[in-house]
Amino acid sequence: MHDNEHFKHHLLEIKNLLGRHKLIEGLVHKQNLADLQRLLEQLDVEIIAHIFEDFSVDDRQIVWQLIRDDRKEKILVVMSALTRTELLSEVKHRNPNMTIRVFDLHEGRLRQIAIETKEDLANAQPIWVDLVMPEEESIAWARDIFGVELPNPHDLTDLETSARFYVEDNGEIHLHSDFLLDLKDESRNVAVAFILNKETLFSVRSKELPVFRLQRLRARAQSGYVSEARDLLLDLYAAEVEYSANALEDVYIELEEVGRQVFKSQMTDEEAAKILAAIAAEEDLNGRIRRNVLDTRRALSFLMRGRFLSKTQHEEVREILRDIESIDGHTAFLFNKINFQMDATVGFININQNKDLKRLTIISVIFMPLNLLAGVGGMSEYSMMTQGLPWEVSYASFTIGLIIVGWVTFKGLKFFENHQLKSLVVRKYKP
């Protein structure tokens, strides 16, 4: 109980300082932030991690910038997985340098280094330099300090297939691969360029990807998860295969839901249109996954053929390739399932159209003799034939006659239809 009150007291104090910071920003906010930073220094990492659960997006970013880098790693380990993922994905690009993330190995874990100037990057000994939509300044820093030419993310999709995997004269290994981005409203493949320069892995892409975020979280939390740049590259490919497998599971679940609707006894055209749209979306995602794992297989095969990997890394690549083979089998099965459900749905649409045509045909047949009789009733000869009768009686009798003829025609059609159905049943089960 006492610890809970202590936690609430610190939470209230931090929120008050954040509120004052927003009110007086531009006047004495530096002193206010300094007070907040001193308070954070006095708190245990466990308390700070729990406090983050009650912060808004903006408050998280303000507080996170005030925490020392050596404490950030400890806080991330203690923090809940959901909050950690949200915090790292909510980082705002407040200056051009935020597009470049630099990591080194510290006590067997991946550690992010704060890069604010070119000198910070020059003094670092990174194992991984990750760039998301980098500006020219960040690319120039990497070129001047590491002597590596980084591609523009917009040009990655314009490469020929033969130019996606190659080795430069200076020993740089270049790989251009597609990574899956599966969101609720869209699914797409994002091109990523990898450059292995000595003991550093450079990655360049145009979008933040779940696979990269997952890799950073794992390497931060698990000691010994990676030991060199090639391990990091292989783990990214392994995580991509895992992410693709998870996306395939989502396709399975969606198709099972669609299947329950397809196998109903009846289906309207509106329902069929919705089902076809859902099936088409899953087919598109399944195709992207298949293309994606094929690209990953080509990249891993290139690394193996080039003898760039150690014996242990070769074994890891073989494990990844076995997972890819399994995914290939699932994608082929899903293609067949998708085609079957699409054919079944189109069959329902055809049945509905046949029913409509049948109704129109019956109506046409019924009214064919009625139209003929109505033409006769409108002739002057009919008036001559019934001149001895009052017109009310003659035309009432004529109308009753039309109704009788229509009813007899309808019954005749139903009898003919039932007779045909019985004939089909007899032929089917006749020994």
C-alpha cells in the first residue's frame, strides 16, 4: 500500500511538471525541464517504467528525451512489451538526425547510441547503422566517416534483378530485399538495402517496418542475441520469415471466416460481392508473402554461395531455408483454397442470375397466350360477336377467361419442371 502511494505521488509530481512545461513553454521551460530531469534521476528504473504506462504519447516523448542513455536500456527491459513497442514506434523525427539510428554492442546487448552531430557518429563504433528515409546530410555523414555509398530509398524499386545482390571491389556486400508490411488497411512489400561494410551493417529503407522494430527489442533484451553484423543480418531475415508466417496465419483465419459464409445454403449478390472483395485481398497478401520469401531465399543463397558466413551461420541459414520451404507449401495450399472459395462464390452469383432468368422466362411464357387473347379482345370482330351482351358482362367474362388461361399455363410449367426433376433423379439412381 505504501509503495502504491509512493508511486502515485511521483506520478502526480511528474505530471504537474509536464503541465507547467506546456503552460510556460518559451519562457522558463528550461528550468522546468531541469527540475523534471533531476526528479527522474532520483527514481528507480522500475518506477519510471510503470509511470510510462499512464503517460500520453506527447508526455512519453518529453520524458524519454530527459532520461540518460545508459538508463534507457534498463527501463526498456523492465517496461511492458506493449508500452515498449508503442514508445519506440512513437519516436518523432524532430530533427534530420532522427532518421539515423546507430547501435553498438554493450555487454552482449544491442544498444542505441544518441547521434546529434557528425562527431558523435565519428566517435561511435557501430555494429548497425539503420536509416529510415534518410536526408542527404545523414547519407553524407555515412559516406565521409565510413566510406560507404548509401542508395536513395526511392531508387531501390528501380533496380534490375541482377543488380540486387553483388560485391564491390572494396569488399562491400550489397543486398536489396523486399520486406513485408502487413497493416489493417494495406499490405505491401517495402524495399530495403543492406550494405555490409567491414564489421558494420547499414540498412536503408523508406518505411518503418515491424521486423526491424522486433529485432531491436529482442537484441536489446537478450544478452548474446547478436555478436556481429552478419548475425544481425541473418536475424533480420529470420524475423522476416517469422513475420510472413504470422501473416499467413491471419490469411488462414480470414479464409475460414469467409468459408463459413461461402458454404451457406443461400447468398445474395451483395454478400457475394463482399466475399469476393475479401478473398481478393487475401489472395493479394498471399501472393506478396510468396514473392517475399522467394526474395529472402535468393538473398540467403547469395550469402551462402559467396562464402561470407561462418559454419554456425551456415547452419542458421539452412534452418531459415527450411522454414521458407514450409511457407511455400502453405502459400500453395492457400492459393488452391482461395481459388475454390472464389469459384464457389461465383457459382452462387450464377445461380442467383439463373433464378432471375427463370422467373423472367416463366412470366414471358405465361403472358404469351394472354397477349394473343388480349389482341383478339381488342378487335372489332369481338365486339360484333358479343353485341347481344352488355359490355360489362362480355369483358368481365373475357377477363376471367384470361386469368384461367394464365393459371393453367403456370400449372403446366410447374408440372413440366417437376417432371424433368423426377426424370433426373430416376436416371441418377437407376441401377
